[in-house]
Amino acid sequence: MEHISVLLNESIDMLQVKDDGIYVDCTLGRGGHSSEILKRCTKGHLYALDCDQTAIDQSTTRLARVGSNFTCIHTPYEKLNEVLDAQGVGKVDGIIMDLGVSSPQFDDGTRGFSYRSDARLDMRMDQSQTLDAWTVVNTYSQEELTRLLKQYGQEPFAYKIAASIVSRRAEHTIDTTFELVDLIKSVLPQKVLNKKGHPAKRSFQAIRMEVNGELDQLQVALEAGIHRLKPGGRLCVITFHSLEDRLVKNAFKAVATPKKVDRRLPATGIEVLEYRFINKKPIIASDEELAANKRSHSAKLRGIERIRESANEEKK
């Protein structure tokens, strides 16, 4: 069964794909968004990026059934500028980012992303990189572990979990996902364990985000993507938790809202904005999608459109 991307129709509609446009899918995954873009972009070109070689291999076959006007590139999407420069591409008509871990990565228990499957601690989206979850859990200091559990997982018991990790690994290394899950459960109060939701969810999210540098990568890619748009070009981003959504919201707000001015100073003219919000409030999954796909529950879609070039670009 082919994987269906979250908010697929809503995000593709938001892109307003042109027949002869140039598009970038920054997070190819299993090709859900890219396939739909290719169906509509028959005379243009699609550049699809992913740091997971398995995703590249599987999606290339899927996309080839739709068209041949695409290029798949094995790279983290923070390299967006470098990739487009290397391909001789300047501005583009649309960019899409579908963040977080793909369903196939979660479903493959051997990748170590899931707290529901026993596997070596890994969590690398790019399996060619050195840093993995085992390294984070077994070598980071208690202070570093506490920081990332608080910052990325918003875990209220970050200190207790970090302290327990350091204490346990003094006896032997923590090698598997289930070892880590059992350790986390052992330090949480019973009232927390009785709550709905898996008790290790926040910690696993935090470690995964550290391993893959997810927020830093997103910040770099957002800045690059915003400035790579042609007038009329659109950037659409699907997020899955509040930290990602806040970064996207703030990045869009920085370029699509007038800067605050001191009213006591003389007016120097009306600020001409280069971008506009496509939607000020995020789009969420429909009731039908929520019923069919539990992973769509936290998804939010935001979009921005470039409406004109900057004064400096117009002079070139």
C-alpha cells in the first residue's frame, strides 16, 4: 500500500502548481507530494531532496511512473541554496516542506525511531551520518541531556530522566529503545504513567531532534526557501509540533508583516512588502483525514507567497 502524505490535497492546492513551473520538494519521503506535483507540472521540473537514501531509492521508481522531468538528490534540505546553485537554478515557483519523520521511517522498527519497537538506538534520518541516538544517550553530559529533553521534548521530568540515564550508563551502556523506555518509565510518577499517551514520547522526540538537528536545519531552509521564490512563487510547510510551527510562523511573519515603527518619529513612507500570508491561521486535517490517519492529528499547514521582487533584485 502506498503511503499517503498528511494534508496532501490541501498542500498541493496551496502550491498552485503551474504546468511549466520549477518546484522543490525539500522532504521527498516516499514521494506523495512529489508525485502530485509531477502530475501537474508536465513541462517544468521538480527537484526532490531527502537525506534518507532509502527514500530516494524507493521514490525514484514511484516518480518515474508519473514523469521524467525530476531530479532526486540525496542531501539534507538545509543545503537548498547549494543544491539549486549546483543545478543552475535561480528562483523557483514553489517549495514544499513536510517536516518530521516519515511514516515508513517510524514503521521500520530497525531504524530506532519508535518506542514501540525494540531496536538499537539510532534515529538517524541520514544513515551515513555519525551522530546517532546511542551516542547522544551514552555520551552526552547530564546537563546536555537535561537541556535537550527540556528544549526539544518539553519534558517536565527532564532532570530526573537525564540523571537516571547517566546513573544507568555508569553500570553499562544503554543500547536499545526498550532499555531507554524502561528507564524513562522507572523515574516517572504513577500519575504520569496513567495518563493517555506513551510516557517516552517526549524524550524520544527530543533525542531524535538532536540527532537530526531538525530545528537548526529548518531555520536555515526557511530563510533559503523564502528568498528563492519568484514573484507569485509559494512556500508551503507542514509541521507536526509546536516548536516547528513557531519557527515557521515567525519566519513568515518577519517578511509578511510591516515592521513596527516609533510613532514619535517622522513618517518615512509606506513599507512595501515582498510577501503575503496565504493563510494566517494554519490549516489542519479534515475530520475524514483525522479518522483515517492518526498521524495527521498534530499537523499544521502554513503558506507564504512572494508578491514582488526586492528593489535590489529589480535593479539587476
